[in-house]
Amino acid sequence: MRTRSRRFENATLCKVPITGRNGTLCDEVTGRSHSVPGQTYTQRQNKGRFTVDHLKRRKTASVFRDLQEAYETAMSFRTLCWTEQGYLGLVPRYPNANDVLCVILGSAVPFVLREDGRGDYSLIGEC
């Protein structure tokens, strides 16, 4: 659903930190800590309770079921995109190349906005 809105004068562009499983898996693949620009770690990760080694100790079927469920939930009506700055994002399905990713002051998640050509923006959805 698209919501018509006035200009977003208070919208602020920023880099959104990557946390949780994605950051952990990226670290494992690259062999580095903080392998993704802007990556942060949760308190649980800093304490060492959430690591790839921890995942390896679980039964394989359980790990894959958890990952499949998380993937299906995350990808419902969404698609992956790359930003011009090289960031990977999960956005509402059918984004346009000129859509804007932003964090609106006071919100906890980034949003996709689309300009209508007259300087007004439509809210496409949250990321």
C-alpha cells in the first residue's frame, strides 16, 4: 500500500548497521571480524553465545529449519537490493532504481520513499 505524504523535510539518510545472523555469517565467510561496513554486534554476540561454532553444535536439521523459517519470513513480499554505496538491503518487492532509502527521525527502521516528479514522496514500505 502506498501512502501519500508531504515532503519529508526531516528525513535523514544514514547507514543502517548489520547485526545478528547476517553479520555473523558474513564474518565466517570473509574470515574477518566486522566484515561489513557499519556492522555492529549484539550483546549476545559480544558474549560469545551467538557464533557460527554455536550453530555448528546444534543438530543440522534444527539449524536448517530455523534458517529456512527466518528466510521465508524475511523474504515475504520483499527482495534484496544493492545501494549505490554497496550496501545490501532487504526492501519491499518491486523497487525502482530511483527510490530513496532513508531513516525518518524517530523511527527504528529505514523506509523506501519514491519521488513523484513534483518533489513529493510516497512511502513504499519499511526495509
